[in-house]
Amino acid sequence: MNNNQNVKSENVIAGIVGAFLFSLAGAAVWVVLDLIGFYAGISGLVGAVCAIQGYRIFSGKLSKKGVIIAAVIALLVLVLAWYGCFVKDLYQAYQEWYANGEVDYAPTYFECFRVGYSFLSEPEIAGQYFIGLLMGIGFAVIGSVRYIINAFRSVDTPAPAAYAPQAQQGYNEVAPDSSASYSDQSAQMQNGETVSQDQAQSAQQNGFTENGENR
């Protein structure tokens, strides 16, 4: 039976989908922390752990390549969460401007999401939010880098498929000869012990006979 059939194949596309879906947990943590004005590495750690596990479950196998893909996806999802938080602030600002009569129309959240990037071209807005992005990503990387490195190192490198059958075949060829040699050695040892016992008994009988004659 071919051993290659026992090795699961890695479905990279499914793994990417799983990593994205699971990494949304890290995005949720980012959003919660943003609501209280706090940055922490826990968002990156949660995102990395969930992304790697999601890749493993959906792809059927975790490789070094899968760890790298999952880590990159977790980072991109955190950037997406940052943009979603920026859009939230933009939406709330428009609601306030509309309530005060400063604008004639208050766009929906999804409309702000679609055009929100254009506001980042203004230096004052871009400077404030990009600094927040760098700080958040920095803490996220610090919080998750050790787990990512450990996951990368823990992935076993598969041995060549042809090695195992050859090794097993070589063992089967050597094992009978070794067993036969061991049996021969055991038989020789037993024969040697039998001869030694016979010689000892013969010497003892001769000694008794000589003593009887001398008397």
C-alpha cells in the first residue's frame, strides 16, 4: 500500500478561507479595545491563534507555508478592523454634523465605508489615524510573534515518501538472518553447557573410582 495515500493533502484555498473567518475574532477584540481607547497585543494574539487554527481546520493540514499565510491574513484583518473603526468615527461625525445643521445629508455607515479612504488624504486626519494604526499593529505583533514562531517551528517536515518502505524492507531482510544467527549461538551455548556437565560428571566418577581402588 502506498504511504502517500495516508498523508493528507493541504487545501490552501480552503485554508485561506478558514484563516480569514477565524481571524475575525481578533478584529472583534480590536474593535472593542478601540471603543475604550486602548491598544494591546491581545488583539494580535487572538487573531494569530484563531487564524492558524482556522487554516489548520479548513485546509486539513498545517504547514510552514500555512503558518505564514495565516499570520499575514491575521495582520490584514486587523488593518481592516482599523479601517472599520475609522469609518465608525466618520459616520458618527456626519450624524453630529447633520444634527447641528452643518450638512444636508447624513450618509449611512456603508456609504462612509465606501468613500472613507478619501478622507485619509487630509494630513490632519491621516496623521492621527495612521499613528493609531502603527501603535495597534506594533502591540499586536509583539503579542503574537512568539506564538507564530512556535507554531512555525512545531510544524514537522515530512520525510521522503520512498524512505519508509525501503527502511522497512531492509529491516525485513536483515531480521531473519539475525534471528537465525541468534538461534545458532544459543544452540552452541547449550551444547557447550551439556558437554561441560558431562565432563564434570565423568571426572567425578573417575575420582570416586580411584579413591576406592587406593583403599
